[in-house]
Amino acid sequence: MAEEEPPEEVLRLVEAVDAFDGIEDDVACALAVTRALEAWPDHHSRLRQLRQDRVNRMRDAGKTWAQIGRELGGISAARAQQIGSGLRGSKRPKKKTEEPPVD
């Protein structure tokens, strides 16, 4: 089975991230990446909410969690239901409370 081409929006996002490599000046690149990372939490939240809303629209249209999971790339029905409820996947390990000294 051939893998589907990602949607144009995904390709554009990946191209935008890849474009940081093209910034020749190290300071300018690091600053641009810093600014993008500072803005990322808001964008990440928006993407999660958009996905949740669309999953719930599929559910409201009568699709089962299993059908939704298949359409989302073969995730489980339980995971599809978690997305619909706004629950995150597995938790990342907590950061250490003590940071190593900086030079």
C-alpha cells in the first residue's frame, strides 16, 4: 500500500521549519528559532483544539470511535476517544527540578 502524500498544509509547515537551516547568520538563526519556539505553545494548543473539534464532528456525524481511529491513521478507538475528550497521550517524564549550572 502506497503511503499518501501529506496535505499541503503539513508540507508548508515542514518547509517553514526547514527554512531555519537556510539562515546563514548563527545569531539570526538562533533568534528566529527562539521566537518560533516561544510562539509554539499557542500554535500547539490551537492545533490540538482543531483536531479535537474535528474528531467530535466526525463522532456527531455518526462515526464510531473505531472508524475515526482508522481514518486518523490507524490509531486505536480508545485513543480516538481520548482525542475527542481532549485528553493527551502518554505523559512525558517530568523535568528535573535542579538545573545544571550554566557556564
